[in-house]
Amino acid sequence: MKVVTLKDVPNVPAEGAAERSEGWTGPVDRTRQTIIEPGESANFNCSVVNFSQGCIHRMAHA
């Protein structure tokens, strides 16, 4: 078993451009914290994706 503490996982820029929420004029960005790297498991990979204030993601607006 792998025990992970998010504060110990590097926060790196996520691929693709972050999109602003309508009316938001400040900067936006997305970062990713990879918990299980692709190839580390035969069945799973796992990441936490962090959205800055004012940033949208398409799943909520689909």
C-alpha cells in the first residue's frame, strides 16, 4: 500500500489552457498532483487537479 500526503506531492502545471469564468478578470491556472503515475499500476492512475479561483472546468458546464 502507498500512503500519500498531498502536501508532499509536487504541484505541476496541468496540460491545456485554463479558462476564465464569465466576468472573472483575474489570472487563472490549473495544476496537477499525480498520486499514482501512469504505468505504476496495471489498473489505475490517480491525480488531483487543482483549479484556481475564477477558473472553470468543462464537466460542470457540459
